[in-house]
Amino acid sequence: MRRKIIAGNWKMNKLPNEALDFITELEPLVKNSENEIVLCVPYIDLFYTLLNAQGTNIKIGAQNMHWEKEGAYTGEISSEMLKAIGVEYVIIGHSERRKYFNETDEDVNKKIIKALEVGLKPIVCVGETLEERENHKEKEVIKNQIEKAFKNIKDISNVIIAYEPIWAIGTGKTATSEDANEITKFIREEILKIYGKDVADCAIILYGGSVKPNNAKELFEMSDIDGGLIGGASLNAKDFANIVNYNI
Ligand code: PEP
């Protein structure tokens, strides 16, 4: 059976002292969960949260990385740097990075290759815009994103995929559990075509887009949804804990 992963994405929120307080508040609330709990925090909060989460069931991730090992890339952070301080996960290709920082499918591919090379687990985001959905193009768009993201990657056993319809991110509009499951199932079928049934059966595919404590259970109990990537609701420890504990 596939494990469930509940990952928070704080985006550009929380100062180090707020991040420390958050872990302190969250830890007792989620200590009995058997789900994998990940918090993807701003770079500046990584070290603090890693220290405060030591010995707990909370794992820490970054929200981006560069694909080069080192060099003249002012303002960037490498996968080696993340790995060196104990980061386990990294979000790659979030729609906000694609939209505001012009990240392409080719960049996403280079980042996944590099993350896997150093032993980070990439959480790879795919998803369609509202316009694409209204034109019934979502499957075509996602197929294309997947093929490009995983180009020349032989082993995706450490990759997590997050289906995030862009129109549902931060808008309060959640995909229905049936719609979300249809696309996660479609993603699994695409993985099957590239990597075969065993890999597809084990692939972890999350849903993200306005997941809240009141809709998490319904979404995460669908056949092909293996947990969630949570933005807004991961900023509040009680809300995030309620989402993590949806199956307790
Ligand atoms: C996200 O940023 O990945 C996300 C899903 O945000 P929200 O939960 O706020 O829609």
C-alpha cells in the first residue's frame, strides 16, 4: 500500500521565530500520525525548523533549488546546500515559480535530475490553468508537463508528484474529489506508459489546491490520491494538524 504524504508549502511566509513556534505547536498535535509529514519552508527558516523538528515525525523541505552544483548564480541555492543541512524534500515546478519566475518544463527537468542525484526527494508540481480546463485541455497539458519533467530520468521511485490545478491554488475553489481523482489516476496511467505498472502502482501522487481541514478526508480517501500539498492551511498549526490527522 502507498504511504500518505501531507506536505505544507509555506511559500514566502513566517520569520524564523514564527517557524520555531509553529514546530513547537505542531509537534504534539501530529505525533501519533502515521502519515509522512513534510513542511516546505522558506530558505531562511530551513535551519531553524530542521533543528526544532529533530527527533520528531516532521520532515523539512525547501520550495526550490538551482540545478547547478555551485557557481555564479547570485541569489540561488544549490541542491548540495540543501542536502548538507539535512533537508529531505524540495518542491520543484510550483505554478507560482512557473508563473512569476518563468520556470520552464526544461528547468523543472534539470532540477529533478539534480535533486535525485544528491538524494533529495522532489515534489514535482503539475497542473492546468482555468483557461486550459475550460477548453478541456487539462490532460494534454499535464501529459506534456510529465513527459518533459521526467525526460531522461530512469528511476522515479524517490519522486513525488503533486497535481495542483492552478485555478484551485489559493482561491478557495477545490477540485471535486472525483475530478481530482480522475486527474491523479490519469497521471498514474501516464507513469505506467513510461515506467511500467510496478512503478505506477507505487508512485505517490498528491492533490493540492485549497485543501482545508473540512475537505481533506474526502480528497485523501480517493483511490489515486496519496495525500496533499497544502498552501494556505499549512500556515496555521491547528489547521495543518487537522489535515495531517484526517485519518485518525
Ligand atoms: C500550494 O501553494 O501548493 C497550494 C496548494 O496552495 P493552497 O492550499 O493555498 O491552495
